[in-house]
Amino acid sequence: MKKQIVFVFVVMFLYNCTSNTIYKKPTDLIPKDTMAILIHEMIIAASAKNIKTINLQRKINYFPFVYDRFKIDSTRFMKSSLYYTSRIDDYDEILSKVKTTLEIEKKKYSTLKTINDSITRDSIQQLNSKKPLLKDDIEENRNLLKKSKKSKPKM
């Protein structure tokens, strides 16, 4: 009997732990496509937090700039985020758009980095391939200059 009571309580506990809560649609819900762009921008803002600025500052909170850009506040974002997280299919669609956008940007920036690196490498190779001017070369150039000045006809 004691085992059955414990079993019933365990089953009730596990059943109550699962959440089937679907939140009510907020009146000021952010549309899915805007939410995808917003989450994308927030990921970039979170990543940029530990990068030094021109003034060598760190730990700058960029989230208010993202909110200002989209003309929303943090409570509206939280309400929309809660709504979409309670609807797994919608949230999965949003996150897959964000992931796709981030992968495209990663490819673009890695291509740009490769191009810039190859340009830098080519410039360094060109500089290294030029032979240094020796004293003899400088003297030869001076002599040639003197000869050319002497050979010019005067008017």
C-alpha cells in the first residue's frame, strides 16, 4: 500500500512538472519575421559585449540600442518571447531563420577575411621580393644622373 501511494505521488509530481502552458497572444506581439531579426541582432549585441571599443572599453550593454532600433521596450520583447517559447513550432521556425542568417553572415565575413589576408600576404611577398638597394647601386644611380645632366643641351 505504501509503495502505491509513493508511486501515485511520483506520477502526480512528474505530471505537474510538465508544462503545457500556452500563453495568451499579447496585444503588442512582435511579428515572427521581426522577432527573428531582433533575436539575430541581440545575439550580435551579446557577442559584442566583450569586444573592446575604439576607446578600449568593454562590457557595454548594447541591448538598449537594439530596442531603440526596433522601437520596442524590454517588456514587449519579453512578452513576445514568452508567447513564442510557449509555441514550440513558431519558436523553432524563428530560431531556424536566425541560424540561417548567422551562417550566411559567417560565410560572408570569412570570405572577406580570406580576401584581406591574401591581399596582405601578396603585399608582404612583393615587399620581400624586391632586392635591397646596395651602396653600389646608389653610386651607379648618382653617376647616371650626373651624366644625364651633362649631356642635356643648353638653350
